[in-house]
Amino acid sequence: MFDLMNHAVLVLAQVSTPEVAAAGTQAAAALPLAGAVSQGAQPVAAMADGGQGVLHFIGQSDAVGKSLFGFLLLMSLASWYLILAKGLTQLRIRRRSRKFLTEFWAASSLEQVENEIATHGAEEPFAHLASHAIHAQKHHAKYGALKLEESGTTASFVTRTIRKVIDEETARLENGLTVLASVGSTAPFVGLFGTVWGVYHALLSISMADGVTINRIAGPVGEALIMTGLGLAVAIPAVLAYNAFVRLNRVYLAQLDAFAHDLFTFLSTGQPVADNAPERHGRHISLAREA
């Protein structure tokens, strides 16, 4: 094709003026150069279309790189499972807690509350706390101190029971947060280690190849940086979810502590606390933490 175009330009140059002949000669000289450039660009395009990305990097990496990628994948699956599971659990617990508190303060007596708990069960921390506290108060008033853990007055025994229930509910609410904190703190470093390992092997392969160019360096090194991005993609949701759950648990446990104070006052005196409900459920009371 290029030979035919060169011959056509030379023919035009012979039958034209000298200026046109010079222009035709320059065009004929430029055509082989353009063909060489286009032919040289074909390997670059082929290399760009050869497939570079996460799958290509994992496919050509060694056992260490594949292990790090699998570890990041497992951490991502574990964190997202905990985020979804704990999120749904938090929503269900808070809805049931609001319903129980409304029914508790609308009840005419503790016997009615106890019957409601026995009928529907203690499905959330507030009902669980009320059930154990009422049972502890009645048990100690009827049988006294039969065991060492029941020693002391009825008030002290009820206080220990309330504190024990709050500790159990705190541990239950915080279940899984350690995993989220671990994922959020270690995933970026796992991804960074994968990047360092990938760059190291990429440079080794480049050093043993002939004719080092920027294309040979940029591709493998750029693929190795994918591991750092994957580490950040795993860590960021885990950190945000951990902070959100810690905040929600702190507010919820403060409300449970305030309810424990009100319940203890009602069980000890037979009368509710003097302040109104919004203030009663809004302040933080540390009775359940006392001895």
C-alpha cells in the first residue's frame, strides 16, 4: 500500500512544477515514517488491551499475593456480615425496647408487668432487666439469703442482680465490635504489604527483561498498587461501622442504666421516682455500677 502511494506521489512530482515536486517528495518521505509510527503503536495498544487490573494482578502473582488477597476478601466478608447483622439487631432491639417501656410505665402494677413478660418473653434488655430484678426482689423477700451470692439486704441483692444483667447486656451489645476494630486497623497494612510484595516481584521481572521501558515499569507497579486500594476499601467501612455501633451502644446503655435506677427505686420504695418520664429516661444514672 505504501509503495503504491509513493509511486503515485513521484509521478505527480514529474508532471508538476518544481514547488509541487518538492512538496510531493516531502510527503513521500513522510509516509514511511507515519507507517512506522503506526506499526510501533500497535504493540502499545495490544499491551493496553492485554488486560490489566485486579484479576490480572492476582492471576500473575505468587502464593503470597494470592494469600493476601484471600485474607482481605475474608476480612471484607466478615466485616460486612457483622455490619448488616448488628444493624438489623440494633433496629429490632430498639423498637422492642420502646414498646416495652411504653407498656411498663402504663402498667398498673409490677404483677401486670411480670405477667406481660411471662406471656411475651424478655426479648430485649429492658424486659430482661425488669424480669430479673422483680424475681430477685421477690425471691430474697420470701426465702432470704440461702446462698453466699444472696447475702445482705434485699436492696443489695437486687442491686447486684441489676448490675449483673447490665454487664451481660453490655457484653452482648459489644459482641463483634472487636472484629470490626481489628479489620479497620489491620486491613490497610495488609494491603500495603501486598503492594510492597507485588512491586518487589515486578522489579525483579523487569530487571531480567531486555529493553526496559516506561511501559514495562508502569504496568506491573500500577497493578501492585491495587492491593493498597483493596486494603483501604476493606478498612473504611469497618471503621465507620465500629464508631457508629460504639456511639449507639453508649446511648442505649445510658438509657438502660437510667431505667435500672428507676426500677430499683420502685422496687425499694413501692413508688416511682418523682421526676417525669422524659427527664427520667434522659439522664445518666450510675447506680447499676455501684457495689
